[in-house]
Amino acid sequence: MTNATSAIGGADLQKTFAQEVLDSLPGFLLIAAVAVFAHFAAPLLRQNDFIKTYLELKDFILAILIGIAIRNTVGVPSVLQPGLRFSTILTKTGIVVMGAKYSLIGLVTVGGQALGLIVTFLFGAALILMWAGQKMKMSPSLTACLAAGLSVCGVSATIAVAPAVNAKKEEMAYSIAVVLMFGLLALVVFPPLGHFLNLSDAQYGAFAGVGIVNSAQVLAAGFGFSDGAGVVAGVYNIGRVIFLPFVVLMLTILTCQRESSLSSEPVNKWQIIVSKFPVFVLGFLAVVLMNTAGMLNAPTVKTAKIFMDWAFLLGFASIGLTTRLSDLKAAGVSGVFVGFTVASIKAGIALLVVLLFIN
């Protein structure tokens, strides 16, 4: 009887898994269609002078926008819903593979002075945003997404911290929107401001590398000033990205502490931290160390980048298809206000430091 029961249980489990795959297939095909369309459409749209100069439109951003448009116009039928739940798995996988792009040697390249600026502004901005979000009574997970996005490296940091703090998809999309809006404003303001102040390439590169967070917009603003400034801004950007896992862990701990303080029941903070520990970030660090040790050859890194790009692209398409604009509206203007205020103050202080201490 026991063997028969086990056999039946195994058959049910196999049937359930097979049914899950079949149920998910239509929705996943929709995700793939949006991702493929965005992949080929983004380069065509970038031929437009305005988009090419100011927006640096990437295919994954376009995938989000297309997904949001579909979700909030024609809608997504219920038969497609099961296949739209893979965004977290896809983005986590992309983050782990993203480690193949970086090396710890980048810390040596950045240099002591730059490293000091990066650490100070990166962790300082994250802590201030967490404090401001608490004062504005924003949700801990939304605050953490904004803190990561506006302190480390924009979209990538938001993707990394969201699953670690159990952020909702709309909070993740909202944070990305705030990061990109601030970056767009910086692209318009930073280059003429740098020329007006007669900044050197080193000064402007540091200013852009610290003051702007989205990687694409950092490079666009840097090379928009000069080739030399673009190189310096890129180096600062690499230095910021290296600290991504540590900021994610810090924000996860702070979010857990805040959530426990909001609960009416006693909460084991250590247990929450352990349960929410971003294990995928350890995967990211492991791949970085493998690349630093020379274990990944050039073809492997190239393949990893292609895999990472598609993992993010599919994940973002899924995020867009599950994002309701009504949820973004419900988040209110507090996130935009807090994000823009802290980011502007950070950029202003960064400019002052650059003028005083960098030749």
C-alpha cells in the first residue's frame, strides 16, 4: 500500500509539473515576443537624434514600456498569466552571470582617491534615502529600491535589491522610472554646467561618475563632455558596480530592521535577515572572482554577456506585462520627491568635492 501510494504521489507530482509547464507556455511565449520585438526595435529607435543623444534607449527599457502598454490597454488574458511569473528568476540569473563582466582588478584601476569618493557617496546616499523614506512613511521595500537605484548603479542595483527585500513589481518599475527620469535631467544639465565651470576631464568625469547612477547615462554624459571625461566616468562607474553586493546586503538588513519595528509582534531580526539574504549576490561575487582569477576566457565572457542580456530582457518584458499603472499612481509622488531631492543634493556635494580636491 505504501509503495502504491508513493507511486500515485509521484505520478501526481509529475503530472502537476507537466501541467505547470503547459500552463506557463502561452504567457512565456508572449514574454519572448515582446523581448524579441524590443531587441530589434530599440536600435532602429536609437537612430533618432533626440533618443540617441539624451535617452540611450536600451532594449530592456523598451521591453518594459511595451509590456506596460499591453497590460494597461488591451490587457493580458488569464490564460497568459501563469507564464508571466518568471521575472524574479530571470533577473536573478542575469545578475549572477553579470559578474563575468567585472574584475576585482577594477578596484586597483579606480585608485584610492576615487575609491574614497565612491564609498562615501554610495553608502551615504543609500543611508540618507532609507532615512528619508522612513520619515515620508514610504514602504520599506520601495525605499530600498530607490536607495539602491539612486546610489549604486541605477537599474542594475534596483534589479538586485528588489528580490532581496521582497519588493513588488510596481515598486521596482516605479524606482527604475525615478532613476531614469533623474538621469535624463542630468544628461541635459551636467555637460553645459561642466563647460560653464571649466571643469577638466578628470573633474567632470568624477562629477558624472558620482552624480549620475545609471551606467548608460553615466557614459553618455561623460562622452558628451569629452572622450577623456567619458573614460574617467566609466572607471568611476566600474568602481560603483563592484560595491553592488555590499550595498544590497546593507539595504536588506536595514529593510528587515524597519519591517520588524513596524510589526506589532516580536520578530527575530536575525532570522529575517538570514531568510532574505540575497544568495544570488554571492553567485555574482563568485563569478567576479572566477573572472579575476582568469578562469573565464574571452569566448566564455562573450557568451555570458549574451545570456545575461537575454535574461534581463525577458525578465523586464515580464515586469512590464505585470505592471499596472494604477499601482504606480498609488505609490504617490513621495518617491519622486525623495529620490530627486537626495540625488540632487548628492550631485551638488559631489561637484563641490570635485572642485576642491580634484585637479
